[in-house]
Amino acid sequence: MGNSVDGMPGIDDVSTMQWTAARHLRGDGACAPARTEPGYPAAACTVAVGDTPAYSEPADDMFAAGAIDQTSARVSGETEAAVGFAYAASVWRFGSATQAAAAPLVGLIASCDGVTERTDGGVLRYEVREGEKPHVRVTVLGTSVLLLRSLQTPGGGGTTGLSTGSGLLPAAAIDHLEGWWLANVADAPDEP
């Protein structure tokens, strides 16, 4: 995960960096979204996409829709110039490209107000922006679905994020991360 920012536009030298990562495999048993279980939301969430248990619902829904596995990470750091950066990413792999394209998270992001849709070279993208900066991007490539979230970072005299006033990563950085995740995680072999 540390290599994901190598060569990213706006990053010179990284002075500090932290990340957490997890991989979850779908078991053989029945799979249903947590919200359909008795006692929800009191039940503890075991898979988190984001920073709070509420973010586990996309993982539950994706596994219920046929995802085979999920790899997630949260990465943050600071450049030598004291500029902060942070993002979260999750990749789900499905048994078929049809399942991936119809995944619940893809439909959810596609239905957001102001979403932009772009298709090129067999890659489908939906993006929600805050001003000119991508805040959430979901990418579908073959049997993989990638969710990227730019996380706001506090900076020296206000919020910064690789020179943006919003604290979110610029589009060029999200494009770089998308390329890294699709090349290094989405197509990773099932076995290490």
C-alpha cells in the first residue's frame, strides 16, 4: 500500500506515512446484508469500508451480490513540504463482469446527485465531486469494482491536500491511485 503514492502528482518526498489494510474472503455459507438480520443495527459490524461501522453496509451488500473477496486500505501521510494526503480504497472481485457491473455500490454511486459518468477502454467510472475535486470514485473493470474515497486532511494554515484548498486530493492524484489499484490489487492472484 505504501507504494501506491510513488510517482503520484503533487508528491515529492514522503516524510511520514501510515496505512491499514485488510482482505476478506466470502465464505461458503449464506450471505445477507447485515440490515436484514434480526437485531440490526445493534449487531457489531465486522467488515468496514470506511471509518465507522455504518460503512460496513457496502461490504455486506457486495458480498450478498456475489463478491468473492474484498481488499481495503486506508492510507495517509505527509510530504517533506508538510502537505497532508489521505485516501481510502476498496476492491471487490466478482465471479463475472456482469455481476461487477450490477454491483449494489455501483448503482448507489451512479444514483447520487451530480454524479459524472465516464466510459473508456472498457472501464466504467462514476464520480462524485466536491467542487472540482473528486470525493468518491467507483470504477468497474472486468470482474473488479474499485471504490476510492479522497479523505480531507488538515494542513498548516488551513486545510490542504496536495495543494488543494479543500483538503481533498486533486483529480490527477485520484487517477494515479486508480491506476495503481487496478494494476496491483484488482488483478492480483487469488493466492499470495
